[in-house]
Amino acid sequence: MVGGGLCRALNTHAWDIFGAIVILRDNNRRVTLLCRRCETTRQDVWATNGKMLTRYYKHGSEYSAFIKDYDRQEARGYLLTQIKAVEAPREKEHGKGNNPDVRLARKHVARRGDVRALEQPGKTPKS
Ligand SMILES: [Zn+2]
């Protein structure tokens, strides 16, 4: 359960809109979302101005079992036992600008910084 473990560990799902958005009798919209990692579904009702009216979750069976056994910290600990880790690259004293490992690591750090800059508490980053 690595994918769903990530949902538990990060307290967020990887939602995609699933199927059609349905126009309800009161003109509100029913939107069904599916997590591509753990198969949890979420059914929302949105007003036409985007206001969230209701939200209902149904966990996938494997994810349901997982969250009974693992709180968020335990889920992160579990992931650390399941996913291979590598040593951080060490900079060479000479010619460090040409070390491809260091360049790759710096690029990765910069990318993470970009993501953090987009995320604000309580707001969903726009994609
Ligand atoms: Zn999920």
C-alpha cells in the first residue's frame, strides 16, 4: 500500500474528476472525484458559483484497512521502510560545477522550492 500510504502520510489525495459533472434539479452540480493512488471516491455538490455545498467520501477497501492500522506518522514511517532511499550526493572540492549528481540535486531542490511557493495554507494551488 505505497500509493494509499502516501495519501495517509500527506493528508491529501490525488484527485481526478471521474465521469460527468451532473446538473441536479436545483441547478447545483454533482462532481465525482477519484483518487488515482488509493481509489477513494469523493462526491461533492457545488453551486454554479463554485461554492462547496456538500462533500462525501468513500474509501477504497485497501485504503480503509490501511488507515485503521496507521496514523499519519506511522504511514510516513511505513513508507520509509518500503521506498528505497539514497545517500545525498557529496560535492567534490575541485570541479564541483561539473558533478552531474550535484547539479541534479540542486535542480531537484529548486523544483521543490517552486512547489512550496505555490502552496498556501487553506488554498488549493492552481495548476
Ligand atoms: Zn488517495
